[in-house]
Amino acid sequence: MRGSRPSAKERREAVLQALRKIGSDIYDQIVRREFPRIKMPSRSTSNILYDRDIKQYVLGGKHIIRSAKNIRHIRPFTQMVWVASFVEELVRSNKTSTLRDVFYSAQAYEMNFVDQAESDSIITDLESVSGLAREDFNVFPEERSAIFGDLTIEYTVPGYEGRRLNLTSHPDGVMIGPALTNSEFVECGADKLIVLEKGALFTRFVEEKVHERFKALIIQTAGQAPRSTRTLIRRLNEELGLPVLILTDGDPWGMHIAMVIISGSANAAHLRKLNTPNAIWGGVWATDIIDYKLPSDPLTDLDLKRLEELQRDPRYGEDPWRREIRTFFKIRRKAEQEAFSRYGLTYIVDEYLPEKLELMEGS
């Protein structure tokens, strides 16, 4: 059941090779008595394009030059060189860091950032230049997603190589971190993957043994899915052939959470394989609010503004997205997944989920 993805050793060598190339180019420029510079893809809005063939935002052909010759570029140029050096140390020593750690670690080297947003942006610059993801650099956000179900994985991280774990081992689910994301899939008893926006519903699904009743793996994203979680969803879909059903709150924000899993985000347009194009958003739809007579709240002005943004986004130009946006505008109401509890605590598992799984099977 092992996939064809590069091994941990191969991924490590790819990072080191990319960093050596960046460092070597800068060194050669200095030797030639030139101001060092780095060419990188432009991440401006005008260079972010939606590719309908792969159903993902991608970067266009525009590039920018960041040069030490320009006084305004010196700060971000040196920050990126430092981040590359820090990443090289992480990868060589087989250690990991959070985005927050990078921000604070810089202070030890007197390479200060104004705030974490600035250091996060420089890490993204390094991704753009190298063509690799920060997860390849051993840099991760704080973990908050979890997975549960009959899947046995084998760890590949140093110190745990060869150890195996079945993901039903903990009733709260297993945290989706770098060790799990990069593990090998050994044996899977599930034939589908259900992705949930919220932890409360995840707990309900575990309690109601959805993994056994519907032969499903269950993931909770805790809001917008972190990149490591989106990577894992894609791997489960590609390597194990598991169809993916996404269930979110019935509002424009839930729609976007599902769409980012399906088609990625503009912020990560410089990366590939963070999306799962054939995943299905099963609701909660605006039409579900009507059909199931769900308790609901009025859409706020902010909700309506977000709906207008989605309506202009080319990714939402087909049904069910287009239909549901129209319905949201018509009813001007929203509902949470927990609203199904008006019919009993298990209604969403006993009645709603089977209908959505039929939808997935018929697509």
C-alpha cells in the first residue's frame, strides 16, 4: 500500500539541493563583484490565475527581482537568506519548527521581524524561490486537526521509523502533524473519507461509530484546513483511492472551507498538490436549511459581503456552488451543522449522512 511519493531521505536531499543552489548563486554574484539578487515568481494579485484544467489557482509568468542594490530590498533579502540558513540547519539536524518558533528564533541571530506575519511572508518567499513547501523545510503551523478511523500508518520520522499505529487508537482522534502527514499507509479498512469542519461533530461521529457503520475515515479541520491536513486528504484520495465528502456549516465561510480543500487557495498558488479536485462538498447547503427546516440565523452584512465575493470567484461558477449562493441570497439565513440536533442527537448520522453519501456515490 506504499505510495510512489518521495521518501523522507529524498525529500530532505531535495531541500538541501535547492538551498545550496540559492546560496551558490548568491556567492557567485558576490565573487563577480555584483550586488546579490534573487529572482522569484511574483505573488501579486495580477499574477494569480485560476487554472480550470487542474481546478487550482496558479502563478502566472511574471517575476520580480529582489536585489541588495535596492535599499528597500536589503531587509527582506537578508531575512530570506537567514531563513534559508535556519531551514538548512533544521533539515540537516532532522528537527522541526513551528512558524512561531521561526519568528522567535530570529531574535537570537539579531535578525528581527516586526511580527510573525512578516516572518511568515518571508518563508512563503522562500517557498516561491525553491519550489518547495514549508512542510518540506520542517516548518509547520500549530497543529489542530485530527483523524480517526481504521488506517494503520508507519512512521518515517527519525527515532520512530518503522513504528506502526492504527488511527482508532485514541477516542479523541490522532493529531495531524508532520509525523502523521509524512507516514506510510500500511493497511486501510475504510473505503471513503469524511471531512468535517468542526470538532463537536467529529466527536459525535466517533461516538456513533461512523468509521464502522460507513467504513469511513473521519477528519476534523477545526475551521480552515491547515496545509498539512490538506496534504493528507490529497494523499488519502490519491494513494488509497478514497472518495472525499466535505461537510461544513451552512454559510459562505463553510463553503470557502470546502472550496480550499477542493481547489486550494490564492495564497498557496505557488504550490501544487495541496488540493483534492474530486472531493465533494455535501453541505450544509442553503437548500438543506429549507428542506430540513433547520434552526437558522440571519446572514450578517459581513456574510453577505463574503457571498458577493464568492459569486465573483470563477471557482463557484457551477452547481452546486452557484445554486447554493443564489439560495443563500434568497433566504438570507445560515445554519450550523449542530442544527440537526433539533431532531435528536443522532439524526445527522442516521438520516442526513446516508443521504449525502448517496450523493457522493452518484457523482
